[in-house]
Amino acid sequence: MVSINNLSIQFGGESLFDHISFIINDKDRIGLVGKNGAGKSTLLKIIKGLQKADEGDVILPDGHSVGYLPQEMESQSDRTVMQETMNAFNEVVQLERMIAGFEKLISERSDYDSESYQKLIRKHSDALDRYHLIGGQGVHVNIEKVLLGLGFEREEFNRKMATFSSGWQMRVEIAKILLQQHDVILLD
């Protein structure tokens, strides 16, 4: 549950909203409608924590995360669709690099009884444990499912982002937000 309490913000002396309060319950689906300049985007940015209100609070339960998709995006990515989508899993990507690095170092060593070799084995084991704990082994399968569900063809996974229209690039951003499994998702 997200609680918005007495939120107020002004722009240029004009009150955009004044002491608004509401609650977003789990499983709520809310559409925010209003004319341009009414403050819809501003409210979403405040809930996400990208902008501060003049007054009031946004209260999220500990451990809750908020995903946010801006109204307009400027994608300059030279990555493929799959590489860009993998950005949703920074820790998994870092762990994969660490594990590969440890495995390379282990394969080059022959001092199996040394303390430094044992320390390297422990680091490798710890990284593998963390990787499995956060579900790293299932990331690629989940990415494929979400991208296919959003209308991509498997053949497009290795196409550069720049070759897609802004609408299709937005779908990749939606995929990343869905894959991160936020507690609240805000689509501007």
C-alpha cells in the first residue's frame, strides 16, 4: 500500500495540486486523467521519488519498489534488444561477469593447496550461491517470455535498439519494468 498525504506543489505561483491525499492499495489499477499541464506527470514523478513536493509525503512500505516509465524517452542505445533488456538485471550481469572471471583464474592455477587458491574457490562459490539465490539462471527464459508477450519475434532479440521505432523501444522499457517485478508500476 502506498500512502500519499497532503501533497502540494506549485509552479510559477500557480497551485498544481493542493493538499491531496489518497491510498494506492495492492492490486489497484488506477488511471489518471486530466488536461495537459494538470500535473499528472508531476504527481507520478513525486510518487517515484524523482521530484519533491512542496508539502506532504509519499509513504511506501519498507522494501517496496516503484517502477516508472516516462511519457517520452530518448533512447540512444547501441545495444541489442536482449542486451538492453538485460539491464533490468544489473546484479545478475555483474555476478555472471564475476563468476566467469573467477572461473578463468581458477583454470589458470595449479597451486590447489594454497590459501589464495582456497580463497578464490570460496569467492567463486559465494558468487554462484548469490546468483542462484536471486534466480540468475532463469533470467534469460523470463526475458524471452516477456519480450514474446510484448510482440517481439525471437529473430528480433539480436537486432539493435536503434533499428526499432520509438514505440517498439518503449516496449523494451516496459519489459524491463515488468521483469524487475516492482510493487508499484507507474506508466506516464
